[in-house]
Amino acid sequence: MTQYKGKKMPKRLGVTISRQIMDSQRLHPQATGDLSGLLSELIVAAKIISAEVNMAGLADILGHAGKTNIQGEIVQKLDEFANSTIKRRMEQCGYVCVMASEEEEEIIPVLDGYEGKYTLAFDPLDGSSNIDVNVSIGTIFSVHRKVTGGKRGTAEDLLQKGSLQVAAGYIIYGSSTMLVYSTGEGVHGFTLDPSVGEFFLSHPDIRIPERAKYYSVNEAYTNYWFDATRRYVSYLKEIDHESGRPYSLRYIGSLVADFHRNLISGGVFLYPRDKKNTDKPEGKLRLLYEAAPMAMLVKEAGGLALTDDGRDILEIEPTHLHQRVPLIIGNRKDVEMARSFFAG
């Protein structure tokens, strides 16, 4: 049985995500239903994006859109579609006061008269460099409560620590479409049945395995790594005395896909600072759109997320919308071990 703040909800495979959200809401008499509504609108956006991803090869939507995003990266056509789909769905849902996207430089206001009490930060299509080769990609989202006065949301509402998130999750578009999310009461995974257009509970109360099977890192950067990274990765490749084998390297290059595999099967993912990306001395991944939401999920699943200098990702105070951080995330034992290597 899954604990919900002193109350229990049965683990029932096959329950729709809408039913799960409503059942959870009923366990909190003070709930207004706004967060449930927000998640429901995101789910609709996820279904729309999933359908387009699955048809991408037939719909002339693969390839570049002919421009770059705020990060200086080429925007894929599906990136643009996913970004606009989420914006259109959420700007008039009535539950959000302001949004921020990895693809856009400034905050995204909602329509007048539709201001809500939550913020939404999202990476519309993580791993988009893999689109043209049919590798799993995904959408990541993070939700905070509004903290400023007035109806309109501001950047201040978005620039909050990850520990203050009220919900976070991702949708992975792979061999099946899965939505994995948490509202601070465990991590649950739902698989989309395309024949009925509904997400069904397939992975209740996910817990990351205590022992890792995999490590995920771009070893092409070995020559650019700092010594601490080299030592830590060498440690991961040593013979594990409990299992009698080293960890296996698995790296896709899509954070959603790498994280999802490690969450289910056990593993640690790292994208540390290196000497190659001198234009990104603070790290590569984005705090608001990637690191913080994944950190909430891994914590709720029993794991841990740190920077390569030992800071808890969830306790970092954001200073700007596109702040980057190094990331080490996975099962608690191996992430804590990383702290000892990088502290030295």
C-alpha cells in the first residue's frame, strides 16, 4: 500500500491517471482541485505531442526549423511543435500564472483573465538531437506555487528552489509513451494505451533500486574531464564485490531516456563540468527545466541528486531562468560516493 500522508491508497494496476489524480485529491480535503486541473491539462498536451512524435516520419515534421533557441542550439521542428502545444494548452487553462520554457529567453505570460496560482517550467522536447534517428525523447515539467502578490506571475515566482516544487515529472516518447510524475507522495508511472487514448497506471510507487546496474556518462569527453570525474568513473567500472561485476555503461544522450532507465533498473547518471565546454563553466544541464524536476523525482523514489561539488540540487536558489548546473543523479549510495570523489 502506498502511504499518502497517513492515509493509504491501494496499488491498483490499470487505474487511469485521471482517476489516480482525483483519488489523491480526495485524500486532501483542503485541496481546491487546481493542481489536479493543471496536471490534467498537461496530460492532454502530452497526448497531442505523443501523437505527433509517432507520426513525425510521415508528417514532414522531422528536421530543423531553421533557427536556434536561447541556448544557441538548432531548434528541431518537433521542438517547436511541442513548445507551442504546451503554451497554447496552458496559457488559458486557469491554473497557471506564468510559464518558462527551455526554448524561450523570457517568461511566458498567460492570457488575461486566466491567471492561476501555479507556475510551470518545462523542457518541451528533451533529447531533440535524437529526433531524426528515432531514439526516445521526452518532455520534462516542474510546478511551483505562486509566491508574489497580484494576479500576474513574475520571474520571481519561477525562480524557486527545487525543494519547493509541488509537482514534477516527465513524459517519455519511446516504444510506448509513459508519464512519470510526483506530487510529493511517491513516484508513479502511467503508460499510454493509444487504442483508447488514456494513460493507465503501470508502475505504482516506483523506487530506484538501492544498487546500480548502470552508469550513464558521455565518455567521449574523457580527455576533457577533471581528475575527480576520471577517478569516479574508474570506480564505477571496477569489479563490484557484491555482484561480482562492474557497472555497465549505458548512455543515450537524452536525459529523460537515461534517467528513466536508471530509475527503473538502477543506475547513476552524470553530466559534470569539463574542460571542453569552457563557455558553460557552471555545467551543461538547466536547473529549472531538467535538474530540479528530476531531482524531485529521484528523491521521492529513494535516490539523490547532487552537483559535482556536492550541493543538493533541490536546495540551489535559482538566479536566472536559464541557469545551468552539473548533475549527478541516481541511487543514493553511488551518488553519495560521488561526493567523496569530487570533494577530494
